Amino acid sequence: MNKGIFFVAIDLNKPMLEQGPFDVVLHKLPGKEWREIIEDYRHKHPEVTILDPPDAIQHLLNRQSMLQNVAELNLSDCHGKVGVPQQLVITKNASASTIPYEVTKAGMKLPLVAKPLVVDGSAKSHELCIAYDELSLLKLEPPLVLQEFVNHGGLLFKIYIVGETIKVVRRFSLPNVGKHELLDVDGLFRFPRVSCAAASADEADLDPNIAEHPPKPLLERLARDLRRRLGLHLFNIDMIREHGTKDVFYVIDINYFPGYGKMPEYEQIFIDFLLSLVKNKV
């Protein structure tokens, strides 16, 4: 189905100002040099829609600032409650030997999820590990973010945002940790990317209390408020439901311009979104 959309690759070996004309520029290249190129182009071509502004994207590339906007939201009147797990940033200059002290000082409880501080698009930046005891904290490599582990029934909701469209898919996640596991398990357990497409739980026979999607009004308000606060059109939210509750949710990660190929009906949604941008401009 031809909608009159042409995707043209930007040649990085030529000045961007000599290329085009473009209606929309889609980009996901890291680095200061590319940011400066895009900002310069945006300044000289204000009529072109840039998806998304580099400064806004920057906000999601650091896990210290990533969840701040969620923590500041008040969604208590939307059929549920959304928060972020308690977290602690361990900076690059910190010694691993000080981590147990910092954790105790912050009043955080084990187990803790450790994630790299910077999200740079590499597989390594999406790896995480779980520290079950104080000794395992000494094996961590700063800079990183420590999040309190929230039991969530081994299920994660990936909420894809494309403009005003919201799609939810379920992914298998880390299993619950109880007192029994804490007594029996020690050490540091490393996990590759937990919620990859291969871990899809949409077809699985799951406990309805765990598998039920977050309420639609809650997702709509969360997506709308985050779009406005972040200044972004293309991102996804990783959300969990606290085990044993119906309406207590935590956002544990936000990713810019995720792999939309894993989202149902992504082609049609993306086409409609691009056409709406041009139509709104006209």
C-alpha cells in the first residue's frame, strides 16, 4: 500500500544541509558530533520535524534522570498508582568497597537490581544483575544505578508509545524473590537483556491477576504526561505490577526509539503517525 512516504537514508559522509529536502528526520545515532549536526540542521530548517530533539533524547540516556519525571507525576486518580522503585546512583569515581555503606545509609533492602548508569544502545547497557547479599555488592562495577527489587510475578509490561498511540505487550521477567530464596541464594547473578522479544508472554497461559494489562486510563494519562514532560514522540516504558496487588505499578526503565518491529501492527501505526505529522503541519 503506497501512502506516498519515501524513506531516504542520510549520507553521514556529506553535509546534512546539502541533503533533502525532508519533511521528517528520524534518527537514533549517539554521540556529541551527531547532536551538533542535528541541532544545526534544526536551527536552519525549522519547518522540518526532527524525531526527536537531541536534548530531549539525552534525558533518557542516563538512568539517574530517566525516571525522575515518573517520580514527579501524580497519577493516583487514574485507576491505579504508578511509582518508581527506590534507587541509588553509584558514580564513576566511587569505589565498589563503599557500596554496602551507601546502600545501608539509603535504607535500601536487598535484593537489589544493578543497571549500567548510561544507556548507549549497546547490549551491555541493557544487561543487569541482581545482588542478593552485601558481599555481592563489592563485585559491582560503577558507574551504575541500584534499584530495589519489586516482586512482580515474573511478568513485565512493555508499553510502546508512537505519538498518541499506545500498544502493550507482555514479556517474561525475573521471578519473585522470597525469604526462602534470600536465605538460600547468595552472590551476584548477571542477566542479559531480560525482556527481549523471545521472552514474549502474550500467548502464555498466565494467572489473570498477574497478566491483566494496566488500566487503559492509567496508561493514557502516563503516556500523555510523559510525552509532554520528556518532549518525545517515540519511546517505550517498562512497567511491572507489584505482586499481590491489582493496581500498584512501577516504571523501571524508559527506552528511546525502541525496536518497534516487536510491536503488533507497527507498520500501519508508524505510517499513520508519519502522515499525521505532515498533515498537522499543513
